[in-house]
Amino acid sequence: MGDSTVTTLDGRKAAVPDPVAADPGQGLLPRLRTPRRPRFWFEILLIAVSYWTYSLVRNAVPEQRTEALRNADWIWQTEHALGIAVEESVNRALNSVTWLIIGMNYYYATLHFVVTLGVLVWLYRRHPGRYAATRLVLFATTAVALLGYYLYPLAPPRLMNGGDFIDTVMVHQTWGSMASGDLKHMSNQYAAMPSMHIGWSVWCGLTIFALATVPWVRVLGLLYPALTLVVIVATANHFWLDAVGGLLCLAFGFAVAGVWYGRHPYTLPRHVPSRGTDRSRRTPAPSPEP
């Protein structure tokens, strides 16, 4: 629909913009679904509040020890039936290499947060048009994981009854798990399903691989979740099937973002106009006087 015209006193025609109501971008829902430049302080506050809420809810889930141990036994038996129950072998083999397993303990405790925040900062600076949609994937993934913690309490392998798994943090006296040693009372020990170490690391890896332009950086993006999988098993914090749960949560996150934005997050425009530019485009400048 084009602009209408009016005739001025001197006989010339001037364009008159369409009414604001005719612009679909003026509605609340279309505005919310339109990618726009993120605001730095709002994003800092949002991430801080969201992580605080996630930690609060995760730790508020009742520690159903009996059910969690029963579920761990079922997972372990299922993996034996599938022929993939090799977590104990990986755990004991890597525990024999002291420097390696200590490094994995610290990896488990730190990179989960550091890399995820780093990818968010990179998206904010280099891909502002894709930032909100990709962040929504992460938030939706984390939100649905909370349901898993509540509905399916699960003990990690290191806490199984009668198991031969080694709690590598306790054995080597390192800081590598909020659910081991003196920190165990600060975290829900029976929230192993799904694994958000996998959900978040695969989110990071896919984002880096899809949007980075340097080949070796894209390769690192793929290696990061693969190494994370080895770490969560070697430290006896998760079963293989916990990782599958993390992937299912991530798939849900991508589905939510795709429905909301109508496109895959990585295919959205890389850059978006600033808010000042948007306003100037919607409000045409007055025609110069003759």
C-alpha cells in the first residue's frame, strides 16, 4: 500500500505517510517479535536475575534421595541393556592420570559459565540482530530443564549405592563440583537429569560453528561440547543419558525461538537498526518549504 498524496497551494503533490495503525510493526506483539538492538544494562540485569532464579528453583526442588537413587539404578541398567554403560571405565581410567582429572574438575566447575557468558558477549557485540533469538534458545532450554529436575530426580553416578565410581573432587581435594565436599549443601545433589553442561555447551558450539567465520574457531566450537561430554562422564557427575536429556531440552529451546521469531535464530539479520534509526524511519521528515 503506497503513500497517499495531497496537492499543495502551488499545485505540487506531496506524499502523506500511511496511518501508524496500518504499520504492522506498531502492534505490541509484532514489536516484541522484531529483532532489535539489545540494551547492555538490561541484558546484564536479565542474565543475572535469570541465573539467580534458575539456581534458586533448582536448589529448591526437594532432594528425593530414595527416588533419585532408584532412578540412577534404572538408568544404569538401561545403559547396560543398550551396551553403552562405559561411564565407570572412563571414570576410573582418567582418574589414574592425576593432572588430567584435576584439570577436568576445574573444567567442570568453571567453563560451564565462562564459555556461555563469553558466547553471549560475542553475540551481543558481533551479531546484535541474532542475539535476542539465540538468547531465547538458551533461556527456554534452561527453563524446561527445571521441570526435569523436579519430575525426575536423579543421583549422579558418584552417589550410586554399591557403585565403583570415583568422586574425583573428593579424591583429589579439588574444587570441581557444587555437589561435592563442603559445597554439597549449597546445591541439589539429585538434579543430574538433564545435563545443562551438555545443553549449554552444545548451544555454545552450534552458535560458534554457525556464525563464526574463522575456520579454526568453528572447529573449536564443535570440540567444546564433545570435550564437555567426556568431562561430565569422567568426573562421575552424569550418565550418557543425562546428556541426551540436555540435547532434548536444547531442541525444545530452538523450537520455542523458531516459533516466536518465525525463523531459525541463526538466519536472522546480523545487524539491526538502532532505536533512533527506527524512529527516524517511521517518522518521515517534513517536506522542505518552497
